[in-house]
Amino acid sequence: MSDMQVLRHAPIREQVANILRDAIVDQRLTPGQLLVERELCEMTSASRASVREALRQLQAEGLVESRNGRGTCVTVISPATALQVYQVRAPLEGLAARLFAENGSDEDRAAFREAVAELADETERGADAAALLKAKSRAYDVLFRGCGNPVLHQTVQTLQHRVTRLRALTLAQEGRAQRSVVEVGAIVAAVDARDGAAAQAAATAHVEEAARVMMAAVSDTPAAP
């Protein structure tokens, strides 16, 4: 439980939010679970005030929700909500890939290739979900930062925590991590060819396939109590 303890030199509220966010993403805190403030204080070694502030932040991000006087619970991602996230994500990531292919610097392209190669290596060695999520997040961070549109990058960041939860669900499905590497590899090839249309099509197809896998996974998630 040492990774669940706050570090005293950093802002406590932010640390608590990060700890709980990570626990939600990797499902140590499961969908629909009631979050008891006393237990969260013990888990993080933080004050009740800091825990409450962190929960308010996570509620704004859509990761937790208040249940009409019954307390705060981890948000259950319904199939409808998950599909809506991917409906927004597909055109945004497609546009980012197009802009990256057309405008990214040589350094950006090299960084993207390196990040995707790292993702492929992690996948091949059978890395755990946390390592795969970090590797994939690094690749997308290069893509969005290098696309040359800060507004697009900021817009995508508002979805990032929900996307990460959904990505964890899809990568947990049999064979999905391997197929995902192939799909992202198609984006790399289009980017290296400076083919904006092909990069957009590859990125959109990748999201659409992830959405298909996600719908099957989320449909099996237990309903909120």
C-alpha cells in the first residue's frame, strides 16, 4: 500500500486526487463502489478536508458521482456514455493525426516512432495494464503536442481521464493490446509518409475498433447498485 500514501512535499489535495484517479483507472476502486471518507483518509494518510476536495475534483472529471445523500461512488460507465466518449474522440484524434502528419517536425515524428516502438516492446513482453496505459498515453501525448493546435490538445485533455478508463477496459480484452499496436503502427506509417488523409483514416479506424471492443466490455460491467 506504499503507493497509496501521499508525499508531504507536494500539494495534498492534488496528490489525493492523483492517487484516487489511478486507483479508479486500474480498478482497485471499482465501478459503483461506495467511497467512504474515513477509509480514503486511512488509505492516503490525508485529512478528511483534503479527501473531500479531491473527490470534488474527481466529480468534475466525471470519475465519481454523488448518490443523493447515499455518499460518493465511483462512476459506472454505461454503454451509452462510453459510446458518446468515443464518438467525440474519433474525429478529434483523426484531426490530430492529420495535422501531425502535415505539420509535425522531424523531431516530433522521431519521438512518435520511438513512443510507439516502446508501446510495441511493452506489449510483446506482456507488460501489465498500467505499463501499457502509460506507454500508450506517452505516444498520444507526442501526437497531440506535435499536431500544432493547442486548442485541440486542450479539448482532448478534458476527455483524457475517461478515455484512460475505457482504454484500460479495452486493453484487458484478449488480443486487443496486440491489435492496437498494429493499428497505431498504421498511424506511424502515414505520419512518416506525411499523408494527412491516411493518418486521419488510420487514427479514426483505431478509435472505432476500440469502441467496438469497448462496447462488448462495458456491456458486461455490473449495473450500479
